[in-house]
Amino acid sequence: MNEPRSEAKLGYSAHVLMEIRNGLLVQTFSTEANGRAGRDAAMLMAEAIPSGKRVTSGADKNNDTQEFVRELRGMNITPRVAQNEGWVRMQKTRSLLSSTTRAD
């Protein structure tokens, strides 16, 4: 027998900024889980990176949006984002060039 639907429960997401060369944890965030929590946390952490020299940021396919990529590029950050090929909508609006997902 099916159980009746229950209300949604509040959930949280944890986010980390890592320095890859030495494997150092640079920053952490905890946010309320929603559809934009990862992108919002990534933007907050990216804004905290000292400006000056160009850096590269890796992100999962949830961040494959025009807005996210444009904002990172505006901060002199090269995005390396996994392409979201699972949704037709995302395929039509994908903002990344092949050069942002290829190791040089």
C-alpha cells in the first residue's frame, strides 16, 4: 500500500573551494538545499578569490549555465564546467565552448 505524500523537509548542502595543486581546503559554505544553492555558493567563493592573476575554476554540470559562465569570466576566472547533456533545454542553451571543458 502506498504511503500518503508528506511535506517536503528542509535540507542543507555543503560546498567547498579546494586549491587543487596542493589539495588544500580554502573555503566552505553550508546552504539551504535548493536548485541554485551550488551556483550561489560557487559565486560567493569565487568573489572571495583575490583579483590579479587568472585562475581556473572547476564545477559540476549543474553550473552549465550562461549566467554562471559569464559571471566567472567577468571575474577573470576560467570556468571548467562539466557539460549538462542530459536535458534538451540545456543542450539548446549551453553556454560553454569546447575549450572550457577540454584539458589544454
